[in-house]
Amino acid sequence: MNNPIASAIKQVCDEKGIPQEQVIEALEAALAAAYRKDFGEKNQNIKVIFDIKTGTFQVFDVKKVVEDSVIEEEVEGEQIPETEQVVELGEDGEPLKKRFNPKTDVMISEAQKIDPSLALGDEMRTELVAPSFEAFGRMAAQTAKQVLIQKDREAERNNLYQTYKDKEGKLVIGTVQRREEQRVLIDLGNRVTAVMPLGEQIPRERYSSGDRIKVIVLSIGMTTRGPEIIISRANPLFVERIFEAEIPEVASGAIEIKALSRDAGFRSKVAVMTHQENIDPIGSCIGQRGGRIQTIIQELGGEKIDIILYNEDPSIFISNALSPAKVSSITLSQINQVASVKVPEDQLSLAIGRMGQNVRLASQLTGWNIEIEHSAGSLSKEETSTEDNEGQEMLKEGMQPQLLEEELPGDEEQK
């Protein structure tokens, strides 16, 4: 790589992190555009092959060999449609037709006059005289420059898209740039900016410029302006990724997270289990003197974590999920997935939770519609969530109901 063009290609690759093959492909497209501008003819399909070792290039007119067909000519200035050519049959048995394109196609009879070894479907390449780089005119050079810039930009966007497509659902660390209306822009490094919409933010959490925060890559889509990366701290998967980062047994698979439900910013329930007899899944997640779980709680901004022991028996799992409340009995209805749970009178407030939070999260965790029964009747998950909806509306309006700041008697954190 001693020639100046090869050095320039290497510099572009190093600066933008684009593979060398993509830069060369962009250069070949730019040279082809420049050649068509100054030297090309109407029915030539120009392709350029660039040799990075020598810094030279070859120009070819490339056409596909197709069946013979009659090409109708213009009559008295009137354009006659090009002849349709049968190439294959469709699913309905009807022939699919393709118009003969003299720019990209060549009939087999004509192709074999040049090279008898050519067959249908082959590619016929006719080498053209390649000019020097200095021979291109100003307009051709400008065209080549525009094509090269466009191709490099597309390659950079595709490279960025593929990189973060592979990171979907994974934990990354970023720096808060600024807030725009209701969304937060996060710098992920290497000139990559991600967006955290309002719905993916933890309620009441404040994001200041320069803060280093952990997020998960929720999704990435391609727009006209390039890849758009959506990140989240409110998604339940974020809690699971934090567990994997802070608890080695979870990261190694010794402890498995079977289910997770979350009310972002307030409370999460995590169901865990293990197949190894010498491991206590709940104790391992809590850590010595609660060190592990406290680290996770701090990362989640004080959000409470209930660690639940998973059980394949739905009755036992539902009973564990309603913790810290004590359950008297459970009746399951397989028809509509309803679990009728009876609790003592003094456990009713714990079972329901603040604004129905405990029973709602337990229902999401287990996949059962839980109805809490007591001597005065029963309350379903939907009925107990009415106040919760009102509370969420108050939060959206910037109000913080006092009830959210107070603990119900006996409502202790389950670990």
C-alpha cells in the first residue's frame, strides 16, 4: 500500500471504522459514475474493478446472456415497446415475461459471436479503455466525489446498524447528553447517540448532563437519517440484565430467572430457581449482609425487589409471589386461568399492596388472574388496580401522592 489512493482508503477505514472492502466498493461505484459521465455510451452497463495494490482500475461493460428475441425499432419517431421475453413459468403456470434491456442484457446469438463458450445466464464482460485519473473532467470528478461520500455514509450507517443490532437486549453504559422535550439523549461512544423515550425512563429519576448510566438496547431501526437506537431503563429486561451483571451465579446460569414483573421505579418481583442442590438461589441473590441486592436497588434508584422462589406447582408459585402476605388457601380454575386466594383478615392489605401493586405484580409474574378473597367478598386484580391508575395519572402530571411515600404496616421488603 505505497500509492496515495491506498493510503487514503486506509485513512478512511481507520477514521470511520468501515471495512476496507466497503470503501473499495464505494470507490468503484464512484469511478463508474465518473466514467459514464465523460466516456460512457447509452447502452453500456459500466462496472469498475479497482486494484488497491497498484492503484489502477479496469473498466468493463457487463451484460447478462439471455435468450434470443426480436428487438423492434423506432418508426417515424414513435417509440415501439421493447419485445417481451419468456424466461420462466409462475406459480399459476402462466409464463413470466421480462423485457429485453439492451443496457444490461445481450442475446445469446450475439454473445457467442464474441465468445462461443458463453451460455444462458452467464455474464459477458467487455473490457473498455480505462482513462487515467487525471483524464476525468471537473463534472465527472464532482459526480464521483458525491457518489463516494454517499456510499461511505451508507456503509458507515450499515456498519453502525449491524453493530447495535447484535446488542439488542444487552446492557450498555452511556453518558447523558441532554433532554429534548420528553426524551433523553444518551451518548454510547464512537459518535453514537441513542434515544430514551419517556415511557422507557424510570419515573421520578433525574438525568443530568454528564451522568454515566446503564441502559439496555431495546431496539434499533433504520431511518432516512440513519440508525435510530432506542434504549430503556424501565423495561423488565433491564432488571434481569442488572442481576446478571451483579450476581455471578445468574450470569453463569447456575441460578435461572424464570419470570419477572416490574412496576418501574417502585417494585419488581423476580422468580428464581436452581438445579444445583448446594446453591440457595434467594440467598445468593441477596448476598452477604444484603450487599448484592442493595447494589441492584441503588442502580434502580431505590426500587424495591421481591425475590421469589419459583415452583412448577402453580399453587405454591402463586403463594410465593404474593409474599410478604401469608396465604390460607388457593383454588385454581384452569378454564380461565383464575386463582382464588384466601388470606387472613390481617394479611389483606399486604396481599393487595399499595394501590393493588402486590397482587398485580404477582399476577404478571405467575400468568394467573389472582382474586383475593376475604370474609367481606373478593377483590380481583383489575379492581385493585383502579387506584393505581389514578396514582399513575398523578405522577404524569408531576404530582406525587403521599401514599407512595408511606409504608403500609408490616409491608417489609421481601428478600
